[in-house]
Amino acid sequence: MANDITGKLPDERAKHILRTLVQQFIRDGQPVGSRTLSKASGLSLSPATIRNVMADLEDFGFIASPHTSAGRVPTPKGYRFFVDALMKFSPVDEQSLRELQILLTDEQQLDRRAVAETASTALSALTSMAGLVTLPKQAHVTLRQIEFLPISDRRVLTILVTSESEVQNRILNMDRDFKPDELRRAANYLNDNFAGKEISDIRRLVLEELEQTQQTMNQLMIDTITFAQRALDAESSSGFVMTGETKLMNYDELSDINKLRKLFEAFSQQREILGLLDRSIAADGVQIFIGEESGYQMLDSCSIVTAPYKVNNDVVGVLGVIGPTRMAYERVVPIVDITAKLVGAALNQSSQ
């Protein structure tokens, strides 16, 4: 993801000054001038010498001037070098760690959606940014029971009980109204023929049976395949839980109304965010996408820090935070990393 740019920096002094500039800008959000750097760097260098080093850093593309009379700010390239070569991680403080452990090991929070919601809320609270957690994929979950209940306006409530002892309720929008006895027959057919089979296989099995009995297909089979497709598609679809989106409005660089609108549209549609998270599924450990590295224009002003989480050594999901490129990476990265480990531990406990 990052280029090998270490050799392009002139010397250790320039690296030290770049680290100081990035840290100052992350903390204060204001362009950093030579006098500030002269004091903050701890080096016995005059502002004139600092300015010369800053000019070199600007030539290398690590910093830029927002306007002619200002100090300098890090570029995405500068942030990338800082993250890859200069950053020293800050361990998660003990109080935050205890809070995470308590939240994610609460016996009442052990179903997968509750764990995802709790982790997303905790990430947002600890970082003051948007927290997001994909719902864990379940490779070997089987159907215990399914029921359909009529509501109104062509809507049907699906009650799905799985081998994980989870009860999930979903509302299906149908093409016509269904009578209670029609719904009962469809549920009985699925329960009698497919209880104990894996959720991921049931839709395929229903389709195969439908093909075999196509010549004698009746309305029950048509209804059943419709319900199975919609109910089980909803179960197998991957989504994510996000909290704290409005906290991004507190950052000046993200407060532009047009930027926010595009960003929130991406959050609501989920497609781009899920595409980015899918790239993190196979990653080994924490991934950091800075600005345009995400590949999505609406995220050009943001950084995303992600980490996969595991159940029984299998990666089943990804979590992370979205914030401005001016985020405290030293603090955020360890928070994301430890949260991923605790989420995996909580889900492992719930599967026992």
C-alpha cells in the first residue's frame, strides 16, 4: 500500500522535524511554522535552518502550504511516511481497556449483532470518530426453525431461529398479501425438509428441489421458494454497524456541507464502504487507508483504520474507524487492534 520512500528523505534531522510537524498538526489542527517547530522539535536549530529543512520536505511532497503566508501541513504522502516509518504507538490506557473488556464480555451482549453494535459504539466513544463493524460471517450456522407472520400492506414478519440460539426478526416486503394458513404451510415445508441444514445451503437445496418437481409445481412451492430466497438472502447478506457518524462534523476539514453529504450518502448506501472493508478481510493485522488510498473519492479527506477479527482462527469480519486524515494514529491504531482481538474473544466465547 505504501511506497518505499525512506531513502528519499535527506537525513535523520529531517525525519525528526517531519515527525514533530505531523504531531503538532494532529494536535492543534493549524499549519505549523518554523518558529513553532524550532521550539517543539527539541533540536538546537534556528528558524532559518528549520525553514530550509521544511523546503526540502516540501520538495519531496511530504508537506505543503495551504496558502502563501501560512505554515505547513502534512500531505497524504507525509502522513503515509509518518505512519510507516516514524510513528510510535501509544498503548491503550488501562481504564479504556477495562471498559472494552466489560462491554464485550457481558453475558447479555454475546449474540453477533449485539457484539458488533457494542464494539462500534465503543470505537466511536474512544476515538471521537465514526466506528464501524461488519456483522460476522457465519459459515456453519444451521436452521432450527422458521416462522412467517402476516403484518399488513403485503409485509410478512420472518422469525428465524438458528443453531447459534439466535432469534432474528426480519420484515419482508412481498408482492401480494398472504393469508396466515399460506404462511404456515410455507414455514412447515421449510421446517420439515430443511431444519438442521446449513443456512448457506438451504436456498440452493430449495432451488434444486424446485427444478426436480417443476412439472408438478404448485402454489405452495412457488410461495416457499419466494420466502426462502428473501428470508435467507437477508440472513446471508453482509452489512456493517456504524455509530458516531455525526462526530465527523466536529472536524473542520470535514465540516463542508457538500463533503458531509457525499460521505453520509456513502455510509447509507454501504457499497463503497463494504468494498473497502472487504479489502481488509484478508489483511494480516491493522490496515490504514489515508486519503485517496481508499480508492473512493468521497473518502479523499478521510483516513480509515481497520483490523480483521477472528473466530476459531478464521477471519469472520472487520472493524475500524473513519475520521479525518488528521487523526491521532499513534492512539487510534492500538485501539482498533485491541478491539478486534476482544471482539474475536467475545464471539469465540458465545460459540462455545
